[in-house]
Amino acid sequence: MKTPFVAALLAALLLVLPAAQAECCFPHCVKWVNGPEGPMCLVEKCGDGTEPTPYCGYGKCNIFGCNCDGGCRTASKRRLHMRKMI
């Protein structure tokens, strides 16, 4: 008799709790090479052109590279504008 009550309680909690969303700060490959098993990334950079450490957050990230303190290192608006012009 407790099982349906517990299941209903868990379902109600899932409906009430807000969905968790975390921004992940992964680097992007900027140089590829042909490896024995296909293309391999040789050089990774963050959006602002800096080296990942190992992720691209301004501060410490969790073990998945998400929820970094201070957000992700991204390209500046000027840099994005220059990329569009090329």
C-alpha cells in the first residue's frame, strides 16, 4: 500500500521541481589531421581563442565541464562581427 503513495509523491515532486539547466563549456577543434581511423582533432581552443584548462569556463567547472563559475569563455562581439565579415 505504501508503494503507490511513494510513486505518486515522487511524480508530484518531479512536476513541481524546476528543470536543471547548466551551460557546458567545451573547447572547439580548430585544427584537424587525418588519423588512421579518420579525422582527429589536433588543436582545441575556447571561443575566445584561449587554451582550454581542460574546459573553457572562467572559473572551476564540474567533472562534466558544465556549470562553470563565471560562465564560459566566448568570443567577444567584435570578434564575432569580424568572423561574419570574412
